[in-house]
Amino acid sequence: MTREFSEDEVVALARHAYRHGTAEIQLVPARTALLVIDMQDEFVRPGWTPYWVPDATRRVPQIARLVAACRACGVPVVYTLFSATHGYLDRPASGAAMPNRYSELGGGDPAWFRDGRIWQELAPAPAEVVIHKPSYGAFYDTPLETILRNLGRDTVIISGTLTNLCCGTTARQAYERGFQVVVGSDVTATNDPAVHEHELMTLRYGFARVLITKEIIQALDGRS
């Protein structure tokens, strides 16, 4: 039976979905992988670059807890980072024009984003995959999708930084490739805390299930 909806009704529906919606996505360890997005020195090492994300540094213990839980239940952990791949020729052409390059600082240290090193407290295990990526999303011009398919994984948990750029873009790319997406609200961070919740609202509305670490671990343990 069809009916018309008032403006108040549609706004209320949208508002509830942005803030309280829960995607019908289940976490099954045998089908899940954890992505640790760009938790590298440039973003995590206090004060080293103007791209430092203080909240990302504060998230390190919580991300480490999630990594340990995933390893314990056989969930692969895949790391990503920015580095000097292909002489920078694999970057989107308009990237250098974006204001987040901080051109007003007159250029940065050549060591920034050159080698790519995961923050020491989150160091990958020897057998874990580390993907060097050229842009925000972890699926863009990388083998991530092939790796996940070969691992038999159709669900990804997203952690890392920045919530509204690399994490959010990866979530959208995963969604569009048919993966189920879970985003950890307390294991992601961005450089303007006010933006963090806004991005989670968008992801919650249309791309992912948003959970805290405790809920993710409980789901992987079969307790929810």
C-alpha cells in the first residue's frame, strides 16, 4: 500500500538512520579481515609532521587491542600506508592542488611519506600483508581486492586514519566492490575531531555497520 510522506517524516527517518541506524552485517571470523589504514609515523608520531593526527596517536592502544583480538581468532590483518611508490607517478593528478597539502608551509621534509613505516607499537607480524597505496582509498591501484578474494574474505573491519579521507574512502570502495564493511568508531580518528562523527554518520547511513571495539571483539567471539 503506497502513501505520501511528509517532510517531517522523511527528515526524521534520515536523522534516525544517520545517528542510530545499524546495517544488517554479521562478523564471521572465517570471512573477515581487519584493515589498519595508514597508522604510520607521519600521522602518528607526535609533532613530526603537520599531518600528525593527535587522536590517531591516542587510538593506538585500542587499535593494538583489536589487532591482537583478530590475530587470536584467525582474522587476517592487512596494513596500508603512503610511501614513494613509482616515483609518485601513480598519484591522482589533482592531488597536489588540494589544500591538505599545506602549500603555505613551503614544502615539507623529503623524508615524509617516502619510505612508509607503520608506527612501532602497531608493527605488522612477519607474515602480514602491508600495502603501499598512492591515494586515499586502499583499493585504488592496489592488489587489496585480489588479496581479500584469495583469502576468502568478504567482510572488512576498518581501523586507522583519517576517518573522513582514507578510512571513509576505503569503506566506500569496499562497499562498491560487494564487501560487507564494519567501521570501528573508536579505532578510527581524524585531524579535526568535529569531523569524525559526521563521517561516521554518513558511513552508518549508507556504507557500513559502525561499532566500538568491544562490540567488534564480542561479535568475532560469537557473543553478539
